[in-house]
Amino acid sequence: MEPRISLVTLGVRDLARAKRFYAQLGWHGQEVQETVFVQAGPLALVLWDREKLARDSGAAVGPTGGFGGIVLAHNVRSQAEVDEIVAAARDAGATVTMPPATTFYGGYAGAFADPDGHVWEIAHNPGFTLADDGSLVLPRFGGGEP
């Protein structure tokens, strides 16, 4: 199996609200059969009804409002972009869970939860390279095998 993420599907409680929220952040999608597909660089973000997603994947639906165990990361090219994106998310209805600040690894990051509780970290990490197309290029950690 090749190490790649092709789709990230978020189970949402209100598809119209989720679609509006992400559109306000500039993530415009295509709605097909009660599912929204957004091209996100080299992968796709999918918004789908939370209970349908749970049934389709065989997962149990946990208590509402709890942490779903997933944090999505969006790396950017500057600290200013971190501030801009976290502010835009807040203005669109997100809950800022970690205001932007310097990180332990020498970067700069902030985090927010979207209206369905999905947590996003917005990070500027000078140790990671972003290709022109937005793809993240991981460094060789510790000089070992990739």
C-alpha cells in the first residue's frame, strides 16, 4: 500500500451549515447525492452526514460534541497566514481551541474546531517544505529511511 491520503471525510450534523462554513474559508465544493466534495491540493475533503458515514464505515457513533479523535493539519508558508486563517475560521463560526502562538518545535500554529467539532491545526513549520502546488514535503527525520 502506498503511503498517501486521498480523501478525508468529515461526518457532519448539518451538511448545508458545513458547506457554508468551508465556503467562507474559500473551500468551494461540489454537492453530489447529499455529499460535498472539495478538491484540496493533492487530496479531497468530503463532507457527509455523520450517521451515514458511521454506518458506511462500520464505526459507532460517539456522543455528540466529543472529540472525534482526528486533527487535520493545514500547513502554510508564513506566520501571517496562520493568523489570517484562524481569524477567518473564527469569523465563519469556528471555536478557536488554541490561539496562534510559537510552538515547541520552532514553528507557529493555532487551532480551531469547525461547527461539527472537527479540529484543524493551522501551522507554519519552517522544517517542512511546501511545494509550489501546496503538497507537503516531509524532511528525513533522524536521517533514517523515509
